[in-house]
Amino acid sequence: MAAENFWKGLLALVLLTFNSSPEFNCNFNMSYIKVDANSDFSYHNLPYGVFSTPDNSRHRIGVAIGDHILDLSVVKHLFNGPELAARQDVFDQPTLNDFMGLGYDAWREARRYLQMFLSANESTLRDDVQLRSRAFVDQSFAVMHLPAEIGDYTDFYSSRDHATNVGIMFRGKENALMPNWLRLPVGYHGRASSLVVSGTPIRRPRGQMRPDPARAPVFGPSKQLDIELEMAFFVGPGNRLGEPIPVERAHEYIFGMVLMNDWSARDIQAWEYVPLGPFLGKNFGTTISPWVVPMEALMPFVEANPVQDPEPLPYLLHSDPYTFNINLFVSIKGVGMTKAASICESNFKYMYWTMKQQLAHHTVNGCNVRPGDLLASGTISGPEPKSFGSLLELSWRGSKMIDLGGGETRTFLKDGDEVTITGFCEGLGYRVGFGPCMGKILPALQQ
Amino acid sequence: MAAENFWKGLLALVLLTFNSSPEFNCNFNMSYIKVDANSDFSYHNLPYGVFSTPDNSRHRIGVAIGDHILDLSVVKHLFNGPELAARQDVFDQPTLNDFMGLGYDAWREARRYLQMFLSANESTLRDDVQLRSRAFVDQSFAVMHLPAEIGDYTDFYSSRDHATNVGIMFRGKENALMPNWLRLPVGYHGRASSLVVSGTPIRRPRGQMRPDPARAPVFGPSKQLDIELEMAFFVGPGNRLGEPIPVERAHEYIFGMVLMNDWSARDIQAWEYVPLGPFLGKNFGTTISPWVVPMEALMPFVEANPVQVIQADSCLSEPIELNRSYTACGGMTKAASICESNFKYMYWTMKQQLAHHTVNGCNVRPGDLLASGTISGPEPKSFGSLLELSWRGSKMIDLGGGETRTFLKDGDEVTITGFCEGLGYRVGFGPCMGKILPALQQ
């Protein structure tokens, strides 16, 4: 009996140790909401989004868990900690902006409370049958919306492999990277109005192009419609105009991340972009995934930053790791195809500039960011061809065909193509993922 | 007696004719609010803005007339025409976005009603002592705010002289204009968050620069802080994503105009802008004037469009005189004029810019701001930036009294003003002013 008790006790001790160590927790033991091991929305994720339902068209804030959504507007009264007790109103809003604006301490507290309410060991929500039935919605029943009002959207260019590939294609190996690329995170202002949530159809743009420099420019549908695999982060609290965010504190201003497809029309872009940058070649549509994964859920997957040489100027220097191992996948399903074909497997860890550096650079001149602003990474490409994040690179400027299987090939997108970006961090027996970032191409307007 | 009556009658007829013809109307006869002949805010203007007062911090919509503001939130009940009767709520808003979104017919009706309420011949407001005392505010008592929530701000590059000057300075005469410049109105996305109303101080930005290409880049305060004389228009109703605005109807989407100073840090800009365009060299601050002049007030001053290499549809082009004065702190007691230009120098019209902006399906929304780009004319005195006026710092700009400039100094106060000159009246914009604060120390 004593020996049996000894081994029971040891087993309990071992299990307790596993349970209290985040990397080793298994889903089935954490929440009373069952979550499949392959689900993006494990107990360790708890991303925020904005949704509505057929029976209630009001946009409201939710947290994804398994196949469900926890409607925060229904359970806002449970958030009675020091940070949120007087600000429960943020969970009644149709966007996440106010919650984002509360800042780091409020986000941490919200996460603690969510982990508590969803815990298998906590009865507050688990056993309140009435509340529970109102609070949980099936994801398949919900329609997702843009998670925030985005006042400004900035797109960076921070993948060294991508910038090098593009440079080689257009300028040759010697002048691949511009002199400023390794010195500052190059970026430009994007168009906020055309940011759309996953699932929104994307119409092939028409525009002015000059395929033959010896002839006059022409007008018509883009023939070089492309994708761009990116990730983006939402800004939390803002800064005042004239008051930069120092790089060592930049993480306090970074709320969470989404996937992005920065659809591009290469022919329109090539003709317009000198000298003021991309414009109509980009602003006809940009898709983001609906669930904003908080940085705290990603921190277990942080890695050391890449070595930066030359060393950046002091305002960009930070030593704390802020590079994240996030697996990324791109697939295309064309008309007539029975299943999607994978065209890219990449990783967010390939970024050269970190999000902290991007945010510090963006505000160093006094530019003001606001809660809900979106800052995107730029196309993510790794060193291997299979990890290139655009058709431009995968087809090497149209010089080789991308194989979709079953006889289907691509250089650029065709009408009817459905492009899906997914991504997740792989934990032990669980995932922290983003949901889909999907768009289907509609034919250009006739006229 | 008969002869006297005849002459009286003839005189009355002549005066009536004058009064009904917009170009010949004199201010003193139009409104019971007295307006000076040199005022920007004549009866023929009636621009919209957003203001508050020390006794009432609520942002509300007003119309400028003479030295006064007519508070539309106080008189909204008077707008009972077919377009506005059911939408008087737009005049209760803290921004102009909803009113802008109503569209062309609503704007026309609002203007008719405003002209009526302010007319010397109309008693509705003129004789209602109570209402009148609540409805009119002294401009000197009011604080002006950004007139709209600006979801997106786009900056074009549509002055041929400016683009050519810059091209000559940086690439030489042969390659002055890029091949695309004469084919499409080149533009880029600006930063909406740093748009500020006239009077907001502008802090000299710090940033990364590479003054010497042979040495590593450096970090510090910009040494080439510049101005950019521009004008900008606000979008009215928006279009749906994927549905372009055709150029022949683009004017239905153009609400009105303001002055703009697109402050620029040339050294930061030069180092960062290849290949994705200007970024931190621009987004530390952009100033606009507070009063949005409706297009209908500008139409009397429209002129033929410039000849373009590519034949375009009929478009709008208004001559608007633009003056920029320049005050430095310390020694200068009055501002020195450094530029006199005109909006008529633009090569691309606002209709072309808006049609181009949406031709790929991009969606614009009420309150979006589209700026012209630096306005320069053919004469050096009409160049709209210090970069051009000093020809890249190679010559001094004379401010008088021994003061000279290449680029801005701390404490400099730059004021842009502008107006259309009618016969005995003006349609103007108010000031677009900013004062330079020193860069942060650290």
C-alpha cells in the first residue's frame, strides 16, 4: 500500500509539474472546452476577434477557443481585476481599439482572467449553465469582421531574402540590396480603407501599365496579380505627436499579430512606383486573418534575433529576443481543382528587422501611432525557394512555372484562384494559430 | 417726377442686375453680417469648419462669415429642404464626415439655405434676436479643429514645374521628369495620424540621414527642414471597393478644399525613400487650414485645363492665388513673403486624381484627403518649397532686414494663405500656419 501510494504521489507530482509548465501542458487537461491538438485555438492561444451572428448582427468582441467563441460582451462583468474593473466597457465595443489602448498591464490581466474562466478547474463560468449557453458561440455560426478600426496601415520590407530576390531580379546581384536596407527598416504608408477581413473576394484590378517601354502605356486588367505572405501587428497605446517610442519599451505598444496577404499587381506597380513608391499596385485590397493573437501567447516561441551587420544605430538597438518561430503556409486552389496545392512553407523567424525596431523607427521622428494601427512585416521569404512568399519570387519573375499538381501550373494568379495563408506556432501537443487569411480572385470589371 | 422715377427705376434695375450676378455682387449688400472687402469669408464663400469655444468644449460645425462663425448645430432645424430635412443630424456631429457623405445635392441645398439665412433680405435668422445671439460666435473666440476624421490621406505630385525643378536638381535636365509623370498623376499614401490643424506647433524631427555617402549614416535633428505649399480636397460620398469613380462624375465626389503645408525633412527623406517612397521625411506633421471651401464657391474662378499630352475628359481647374509668408522669431517683426503662386499651375486636375486613385477599385471614404503635391509655377517667385526657392541650398532666400534662409530655423513661423479674387470680395481659406519647435534633446 505504501509503495502504491508512493508511486501515486510521484505520478501526481510529475503531472503537476507538467501542468504548471506552459510548454508541456496538454490541451485536454486545461479547459472544459475540448480542443483538438491540431486546432489553432488552443487554451494557450486565446486570440481576440470581432464577430457577429445571424441572430444578432451587432459586432462584438470574442475570444477563440477550440471550435467556439467566448463572447466577451456577455462575460465582461467577470473582469473585475484592478486594471479592468472600471473599464469593462472596452468589451462592449464593436472593435478592439479601446482594449488595445488600455496597454500592457490590462492585456496581461485580461489573459489571466480568461485562462481562469476557461480552466477546467474553475467553476465560475464552467458551472453557470445559463451564462455559459449565452457566452459561447460556435465559430461556424459566426461571421468575422475586421478586428479594429485601422487609422493608419504601414507596410515594411523587412525580409532580407525577399528584398534580395527582388533586387537580383530587377537590378542584378551586385545592386540587389539598396544601401539603406541594412541601415533602417524601410517602409511605406499603405491604404487603410482597402484592408479587408479573410473571406472577402478580391477583384482583379485594372490600371495603367507599360509592358513595352518602346510603346505607349496601356490600360487594362492586371496580368501580373500576385500575393504577398506577410504578418502584421496591431499597435496598443499610442504616442503623442513629437514623442517617439524608445526601442527598449516598444513591446509595451505591441498588442498582437495577424496574418496578411498584401495582394499586388506587379505590372501596375512597376509603371507607377518611381519615385514615390507603390500605390495602385497595392491599394485595391489587402487581406488579414480575423483573430489577433496576443504577444503573450507568442512569447513561448521567441528566439534570438538575427545578427545585424552593420550594427544598427543606437535608437534601433535592442538585445532582448523578439524573433518568433511561426510556421507559415500558402496554398492555391484554382477553378476545377478538388483540393488546394501548397506553394509556400515559410516562417516569421526569417525577418531581419524586429517589430520593436520597426515601431521605434516609425516614431523616432515624432510620428504618432494610435491604438488599432497596423504595421506589416513586408513579404516573408526564407533562404529556400519553397519559403519564398510571393509568386514573383516562386516563379522567378515568370521564368518558371509553379506546379499546383494535376497538370495545373501558375506564374501569376488566375481568376477564380483561392489563396489561403495559415500559420501556427507548434507547442507540445497544442498549437497557437491564426485562423485563415483567405481571398478569392474575381475577374476584372468589363466596361 | 416721371424722369426722376425713371432714373430711380433704371438705377434699381442696374443694381438688381449686379446683385444677381455673382461676380459683381458687393459684400455690403448681401448679408446683414458685415464683411470687409479683404476678408476671406465673404458671403460668396461660406466655408465649413469644426470649432469649439472656451465656454463649450464640444466640437461643432460652423460656417465662416466675415469675422463670425454661424454655429450650424444651433440652426440645424432651419435646414428643411428635401435633401436635409431628414438628415439635420449631420449638423450635430463633431466632424464634417456625415455631411460630406450626403453628396452633391445635399451640399447645394445647404448652400442655398445658408445664403438665404445670411441674406440681408431674409428675416428668419436676421430678426430672431434670441436665435441669432446663440447662433453667431466671434472667430477670435473660437478654437478651430480638424474638420473631418481623415481615414486616408493621399499626396499627389501634380505640379509640372515642381516635378521638373526637383528632377533637374537631382537628375539633371535630360532626366528631369520620370517617364510616368506625364502619363498618370503620380501619388503616394501619406500618414493620416499626423495631419494637424493650422496653429499646431511642428517639432523639428530627428532621424537617420547620410549626408556623406562615403561615411556611415548618422542620427540627429534634420538640418533640411522644408515646407511644401499645397492644396487638398476632401472626398464626399465614397465608392465601394472594386467600383471605380469615373472621371466624368468625379466632381460629385469632391466636397471642398483647404490649404496644406506638407512639412518635409529633405535629409531624412533622401536616405530612406528608395525604393518605397517618402516616409519619415513626411509623416512627422502635415498642416491644413481649418475652413473647407465648398467647390461651388470656387466654380466662378474656374479656368480651362492645361493642355496635356494625353487628351483628357473635361475637368476642373481653378485659379487660386496662393501666398506664403514667413516669419522668423527673434529679429523679425513682420513676416516676409517668400512665395506667390497659384493653384492654376497644376497639370493634373482633381477629377483626374480621384478617377486615377479609384480606377483599380481602391475605395475612398467621406473625409478622405487628397493633396495636390507641391505647387510651383514657372517663375522662381512661385516655387512652393525652400528646396526650390534656395535651389537645393545653393542660394539664400532673402527675408529682408539681413535675414536669409536656405531651410527652416527653429522658431520660424510659416503661414500659407490663399484666396480667389472676385469683384469687391474674396473667397479665401484662412491661415495654414505652423511654428517650428526645436528637436528633442534626448
